[in-house]
Amino acid sequence: MKIVIIGDGKVGYKLAKHLSEDDYDVVLIDNNEEKLKNAINNLDISCFSGDGVSAAVQEEAGVANADLVIACASTDELNMLSCLIARRLGAKHTIARVRNPIYYKQIDILKEDLHLSMVVNPEYAVANEIARNLIFPAASKVETFVKGRLELVEFPVRDGNTLVGNSLADIYRRFQIKILVCAVQRGQEVFIPDGEFVIQAGDKLHIAASHKEIEQFFDRLSEHKKRVKNVLICGGGRVGYYLARNLCSMGMQVKIIEIQQDKCEFLCEQLPEVTVIRGDATDHDLLLEEGVREADAFIALTGVDEENIIMGLFAKREGVQKIVAKVNEDSRAQMVDGLGLDSIVSAKTATADAIFSYVRARQNSLASANVESMYRLVDDRVEALEFVVRQETNYTNVPLKDLKITANNLIACIGRNRKIIIPSGNDCIQVGDTVVIVTKSRRIQDITDILK
């Protein structure tokens, strides 16, 4: 599968890196030769220097024979125009990164007229991710599958938690709640656990269940922190705008601190129900004055990773129960892990995950089960893949206990007739089912790939 990426920024480079590691034929176009030299030295890809909106440059890069063109340059206009030219040249599918809220409001029209296969809005995706995290304050990350009916929750086990020292089989018997621990991160190790796996303090559990079952589980653990009602957001950029709009629709009270006058005016005009404060959110006196201690959640969304980390740590010291910080650099995100910040989010990662999911769906379109969505967990070392079973095959209507599943793979959930099944050995996969698989392999294209 040939993929051409236009734009060697943070998102473009991350996509090129991961797609090339998965053995896709990747071509990168950018007009910054220094960035391209770095990409050539570190990645197994081809590079072309030039303006991605130029038809001549695209032709030289082989866009006419591309299965997919991904435009993630600096501006929305360049991305949409680049995709239009790519389709005219013969590219089969195109994806454009579109960030402007005005464009995104009319994205259906743009998709149709520009023949876009997919549009990705990084800030909108991150805002939705943060909103999900606020629904379960005890969780550090929440992903959804099966049209929102299954939730995959990352939960850190702290000292003194009643789970410590218990095997998963004992936990399932004790709680009698239909949940499944799909993956566990312990230090630098990652496990796809069986029932004999024993939980230790410091483990990060990835738990799959319906929303109702997750709520019951946290209630039984006494880990269900009080419901988030008051949210303080630092940074009124696009993520802050989308998030505030989302949280207000959920009935939360939102206050935004933003230093730039024009952004404050935009927020006041677009979000009249939000309290907007013009000021420097890195000023701890201002944070105290604006009620950081009374906030149920503190969200740091400025454009500077270090500022977000420092503000988050300050809010943690002041007793805020839920802290979320936007940290785009992977190295910084790994450094702050364990410092007390509940959740770290990244627009770059959210964009890459959405595009990876689309690529997988296109690649295995002829398989017995199509990939509908995909998330990477535990620093990209575990994948959670959602398949829809399209036809009868050798694994349908067979009890799971009779299927020989290879190591480090787990069938986490079956979705059937709007219901969620946390499977036992007696359950079967049927045609029409949605199946969620958690795996340490990055070569899974079809459900048959996990069978011996």
C-alpha cells in the first residue's frame, strides 16, 4: 500500500515513522530540506522536496499511483487543495487535516466537493478525549468502541488499593461485574494477562466494559471520585473552544483563562455560557483568585508543554481531583508520567490514531472482518482493534474455548444487537458481530491473524 504524506511537521513525521515501521510504502513531501534530511536519516521512507500543493511535485512523488494521500501541512487551505490535486492526478483516497472551526462546521460540504475520504480535526479529537476522561475522574484515559457502547479505561492502581495482591480471577469472582482487564503496564513491561495474573501497586490496568459496568466497578472500589461539575481551562485555543462547548452541553460549569485579547473575544461571542478571563494562566496568584482550589477538574491547554506540566502540578498541589495536561512531545509525556498528573493528551497522537485506523480499514477491506477503529495503548506497545465480521469463516459459531488463540492476544468484547458481551469460553463469534481484540502484535489485519 503506497501512502504519500504532505507535510513533515509533528503529525507528518509521527505518521511516517509508524507507517514505515508497519511496512507501508511511505513517501514524504515537504519544502523544508533540513526536516527531510532528518526523516531520511531516521526512517525507511522516500522523500521529495517541494511544495505539496504543486501538481508537478506530486507527480514526481508518484501521487498518481498512491493508494492514499495524507495532507497535514501547516494550513487547512493547503491541505484541502493538496487533496483536490491528488485526486485529480489519480490518488485513490485522500485525508486532510482541517483545524479551523469555521471550516469544520461545514465539513460535510467540503468532503463532498473535494472528494475527501476522511477529515481529521486534531483539536476536536483531543477535546472529545478530555471530555471522556472527565466522565470517569478515576481513569487516566478512556477510549470508546462499538459506537460508544464499550469503554476501554486506563486505571492506575495506587498503594492501598484493595485490588493489590489479588489475581484477576479472584477480582472477577469478588466483584461479579462484567469487566475484563485486557492489558497491564508494570514499569517498562506490558502484559496481556490471564486469570492468574496478580495485581501490584503501580500497575496500570486497561479495563474493557460497558459504561454502566465501569461505573459499578469504580463504585465498589470506592474510586469513583465525585462527579465533575466545575472545570477550569487554561488556554483558549481551538482545543479549549471545542472542549468548553462539549462540557457545557454536558451541564458542566466552565471557566477559561486566556492571555490573548482576540481569542477572548471569540470565546465570549461563540460561548456566552462560559466565563472567560483574560490573563496569564501561569500566574499562580491569578489561578488562586479564579478559584483553582474549588475546581473539580483543571485542564492545561496552552501551546507550551512545559507550562501545561507546571500548571498541572500546581493545581494538583492545591487539591484539584482531576488534572489533564496537553503535552505534544512524546519524550516530555514519558518524563512526567508518575508525577501526579492524571491524564496526558496529545493532538499529534489523536490525529495519528485516527489515520492509522483508516489505513487499517482500507488495507483489509477484502478480509473476513474489517477494522472499524484502532487505538494504540501503553506508549504504542499495545493495539486495541475493532473488527466487524462480514461473512462466515472458520472462527464463526465456534465456542471461544475451542479456538486456539496465539499468545499476547485477547478477545476483549463482542458487540451484538446493541448489546455488549464480555466473552466467556462458551460464547461464539457470529456474522454481523463487532469484535474488539487487544494485542501486542502490530501485524493483525484480520481476526484469523490471532489464531494458530
